[in-house]
Amino acid sequence: MSTPHVVVVMGVAGTGKTTIGPLLAAELGVPYAEGDDFHPAANIAKMSAGTPLDDADRWPWLDAIGQWAHGRAGLGGVVSSSALKRVYRDRLRAEAPGAVFLHLTGDRALIEERMAERKGHFMPTALLDSQFATLQPLQDDEAGVAVDVSGTPEEITQRAVAALRRLEA
């Protein structure tokens, strides 16, 4: 990509944001920030207990991610954030207007299988239904691309790089 954008890797839990994000950042030559690291402790405790976050829980988290993205404007970066609703993406864009979204999409059964295989993550598979119920895919007026998560992390990353390059062209 010719201009270093900040790419927000989004999608429901289990799509591979934490796996694909660093691979994409390495491919683009920019830093990666793990979106989960921006959650306040209360949010992690709530999710660990199997309770979905509400919007009031998410605002400070989204603002922190947006501030990181704003600080990378013109420099480039990759950050993960579920960004499931349009209003969440609008909030991120309010902080970082040039952000581009990479929506990792896939078959629910595959995503649930991958979630079940994860070790040491606070998000239980029981919350996957609420994630899919909340998801509002990217709309035509949003800067971003959707990439399927079937295949290896390297294949997904290459599809993402190609899709982002097409978006820029």
C-alpha cells in the first residue's frame, strides 16, 4: 500500500484477528496493537464470566483504540477490534478518520471450532451467538474490505493484502 493507512482488523470472536493482525502488520511493515489490550479490567472480567459487553462498556475501549489509531495517522499501523456495529466503526473513525477496516468473515461452524481450540482466551464460545447477532457487516460507504478466514493464516493474510491493495487502487 502506497500510503500507510491504519487498518482495523475486525470481526466476531474467533475469526483470527489476533493471528492475522500481526501477520498483516509484518507484511505491511507497520506496528501492530492488540485490541484486547485496550479493554479495561472490568470488561475482561465481564466477558470472562460469559456476560456480553454493552455499549457503555465499549465506549472507553473504542476511544482508546481510536486514540492509538489517530497517533499512527500517516505512519500506518494495524490494530484489532471486533468493531461489530456501524456505530462502533463510526466512533473509531471519529478519532482516526483515515482508518480502513479489514473484516474477517467466515462460516460460523469453522469459527466456533477455532474458538474451542484456543487456550487462555477470556472470550467463551458461549458468546459467539451474541457476536453474530450484533454484527453489522461493512457498508458500501465504509472504507474497508471483507476477507474469508478459511485456509491458513498465511493464505488469509495474502488475501487481505491483495484486497487492501485493490481498495487503494
